[in-house]
Amino acid sequence: MSKRKNEFGFLAGGLGLSLCIAASAVAGFPASNVALHRQITVADMNSSFAEDSWGYVSPSGREYAIVGLSVGTGFVEITDPPNPVIVALMSQVNQGRDMKVYQNFVYSTSDSGPTHVYDVSGIDNGVVAFVRSFVDGAHNLAVDEVSGFLYLGGGGSMRAYDLSDPSDPTLVGAWSGQTHDAQVATYTTGFYAGRQFAFVFAGSNGRVEIIDVTDKSNMFLVGQVGYPNAAYTHQGWLSADRQYLYVNDELDSIPRTTIIDVSDLSAPVFVSDFATSLASTDHNLYVHNGFIFEANYSSGLRIFDASDPLNPVEVGSFDTYPTDDNAGFNGAWNVYPFFPSGTVIVTDRSGGLFLLDPSGAVGGPAPIPTLSEWGLLAMTLLLVIGGTVIFHRRQPE
């Protein structure tokens, strides 16, 4: 299924806007240092809700958002982010709960399975091909692109699949232990060079477990660590130097992110945590170019400068769910900040897909208003000035 969307957004006529902060306010989404390119609603994608997301860059350099939907998996070209194109909506049994990419293949799964394999080698020509599905399902997927393995985590185990033939993943081993989510990394330098480790977020166990997964037939626990007031260790991501692990807890009733020192994998140590001033529940986060990008459900995207890795500072935000900032599970589910262009995507459960420009928060030139935007801004200024004049005229002498 392929369709071109030219009508979404709050301005008619496909103006091709890279919306500035002032225009974001007009659109109804509170923002700081983050601009809205475009919103694609769940209705635009023939879905009732959106959940996870990931990204794919074709060999030509064109960029695509991969969106988990109630009906399956959506593929949206975002190379020109003010003018996105829905390339394909792939229906599948159960929803697209989580997706990951290896080479030109996309793996999409849900808790009860199955896992679907899609070939996106023809996506530049509008073709996404279903390859096969296999019975295993998971709440979350992880891919180690260096070693070429796919990991399915959920419930009481983490299963490893060999991607030597990425079109046909082969089960090669499993580790028994509660796994809500994981990040898997191959170490290529230093003391751990040549070994692969899974950083497992162990859900209601309230801790991070570090598993040596180098030998898929003999995975074993290397180290583990808890943290104060743990409730549900949900997800996390390594710093670029792999010295620190940033972790979110979905059920601790605190909008905080926990910092774990993982420089010694056999003895990880809780260091500190940081939080926003809002009540919203923290969800998925990723670290990129020294910044932490976190989806915080009802308060949307939050960006933290981690130049000082132990004292991250909030530098940007975009609230995809302006209804409230309460704790709970409405709002932003996932953020993907790894596109070479710098475009950031956020999937919101009811709001759909948001294409964002974070340059005001992470550096780089601010979006330059188009002629149409200048007109919008001028109109806004006139309304403000006019309102001010009327207000002053109504004041007593």
C-alpha cells in the first residue's frame, strides 16, 4: 500500500514548513528550542494508535521513519521533513510493538508474536516487501549491528538470532531471566575487546543486569546493579564512551533518569539521577552526540545536554501531548535521534508521528522561516499589537 500525503498539518496548501517555535505554539504544542516540521496523525496512517519507532537510511541517503501501529508497521519517507510521504503500511498479526533494522531488513514484533521480516532494499522506489514471519514474539528487540545478531526480549528470557542470512534469522541461544528491554554492544577496544554484552533492563526485578552474550550457547551474568526506589527497570542507553548507562524506570512515580557507572562491567555502580519538574512518566531514551533524547509520555520529548555526563541539563522540549503533564501512559512512546540529517522523530500514542528539528537545543542554525512563515509571524504580531492597542484604549484615564 502506498499513498502520498499532502494535506496533513494545520496550514492548508502544503506550505512545506519547518515550523519555528512561535508557529509551534500556534499549532498547540508547547516547545522550547525544538521546531515542528510536520505531524502525521494516526488517522493518516489508518491506525488507532502508535507505539514504537525506528529509522532507516537507504544507500542513496534518503531517510525513513518506521512506525509501530495498531494495524502493523508504517514506513514514511522523511528526507524532506516538512513534506513527508507515507510509502507503505504493512498489516500484520497484532500491532507493531517494536522494530529494529539490520542492513536492508526490518524486524517488527509484538508481545504475542509473530516477528515479521521486511525487505526495504526497494523502498526508494516505493517498495517494501514482506519476506517471512517466525513464531517468536517479544516486547522489545535489540540488534547488535557489529556482530550481526538479533535479540528478542520479553517475559522470562532473551533469545539470540543469527543474522548471517538477515532474511531468515536463526535461533542460536537463549538466556533465562526477566528481560523487558536490552541494548547489546560489541566491544572492539580495551579490556573487553572481542566480547559482546547485553545490558538487560530487568523490569520488576528493579535492576540492570549485564550479560556476556559472546557465546550464544553459554550466555552468563557478568554484573548487576540496583538503584534507590526501583520499581520497574524499563529501558536505557549507553554513553558513547560506554562509561555510563542512562536508565529509565516506568513505574517509580518519579520523572527521573538514573545514571549507572558501567566502566567495570563486573561491578556496575549507581552514581546519581536527575529529573524534570513535571509529573509525567519517563519512557524510552537514547544518547546521541552528547545529548540524551527522552520520550516522557504526557510531556513529550525532553532533550538533555550530557556534556557533563553526571549532571545532564535540559536544553529542549516538544510536548506532543499538550492535554496534561500527568503520570500515566498517554503521549510520547519513543524518540529516534540517529538520522544523519539531524531530524528527530517522536511517536505519540494518540498523536501519531512528529517530525522535529532539535537544532535550537543541540546546536546548528535555527530554522529559517519561509515566506509563508514570515506572513504567519507578521499576522501573529499584528494580532498581538492590535490586541495591545485595544487593551490600552480600554484603560481608564
